[in-house]
Amino acid sequence: MEPTAGHGLLAGKTVLVTAAAGTGIGFSTALRCAAEGATVAISDWHERRLKEAARKFEEPPLAIACDGTDQAQVDHLVDTVAAELGGIDVLINNVGLGGTASIVDMTDEQWSSVLDITLTATFRATRAVLRHMVPARRGAIVNNASVLGWRAQAGQAHYAAAKAGVMALTRCAAMDVAQYGIRINAVSPSIVMHPFLAKVTTEETLAELVSREAFGRAAEPWEVANVMIFLASDYSSYMTGEVVSVSSQHP
């Protein structure tokens, strides 16, 4: 399958996408935003990969390195994008960290790292960008959650807890800023195939996860990106505080 053609759904909007360096959902979403007519900024903690990712766009995006665990860097990212692009209409919160560990053997460091990068970094970016969106009385935020926020999987207690937290953050933050005309929603993908996932997951685990999917395959990153585009666009103007499953998984 190939990505669908753009239809100008984000024409005239400025979009910041986090964790967008070269692979996975973030990069695909940034490409889809550009295809839909947006002016795009991308960020990631890995500077070399970020520069390589920027070169893959027809129109090079603003690319700024940022460690989502450092509030000063997050504030610098958001303030710079807003200043250089004339504001931020959409934030795509894609930052996150996975891993596999039984709760019996999981260390405090493993737990804290996943929660900090996956949940707290999402909070940091949300807070920073809302300080620009609230005075403007407009904007949309799309968070990347996971079906593991709803479903159980061995070895994923830290990641599932973090993603369930992203869902709760989405719902509550949406209520805080609805009065300003700002919408906050999330997607909840199941398995999405990209090179990084293949590196950190065994073939046996991938095969078992794919076997649960109704289509008999993992999603492509751009298929999740399409739903993020919908939530970022005016086509979802009456949706806020929602978590949209992007999954073909069956029980």
C-alpha cells in the first residue's frame, strides 16, 4: 500500500512534530502534514538523525534538536518554532520510550525512564505549547498513546502505565482548554511496523502480535499518521478529549 494523496487538510497551518527523526510514526506524520499543506517543524533528541530526516522533505522543515526530558529545551523548541513560523497551530506529541521487562525484575530506573520520556515529556510539550495557544485562542494537540493503555501484555507494565497516563492527560487537559477553542485528542495504535521496532523486538514477538491483527499485518506508520492528520484538521472540529483506536486487533 502507498500513502494517500494530500488534500490540503492542513493548508495554512503550522505544525510541530516531536520525535520525528527519520523512522516511525513521527517522521511519517511530519511528511503527511507537509503533504496536506502545513508548514512543518520537527524535533528529536538525536541531532544527526534529525538533520538526515529534514533532508528527506521536498521543502526542508525547521528542525530543532530537543530532549523532551529537559523543560528548558522544550521551552526553547516551542518558543523558537512559534517565533520563526508565526505561531503554532498544531502540536503532534510523538515522544516515547518502550522496552520489555517483567514487573518482578523491573528496576526503578527502567520504570522512571519510560514514564519520564513517554508521559512526562508529553506533559512538558503540552504545557509549553498551550502557553502560546491559549492567548491565540486556537490550536490542536494530537498525542500518541497505544492500545496497551487499554490492553494487557506481559513485560509492558511501565509502557502501558505511561500510555494509559497519556490517555488520561489527553482527556483532562482537553477540559482545561476547551474554553479557549483548543482541542486535544490522541491516537491509540496497535502494532506499527518500522525499522526501530524490528531492531528492539524479537521475530517471535512480532509474529505473535501480528497474528492478533484482523488484516494479518502490522500497520504502516503513514496509516496512523492519517488519523493524526484528521484529528489535527478542522474535520474533527467537534472532537476533544477523545482517544481514537488505530487498530485491526481482535480479541
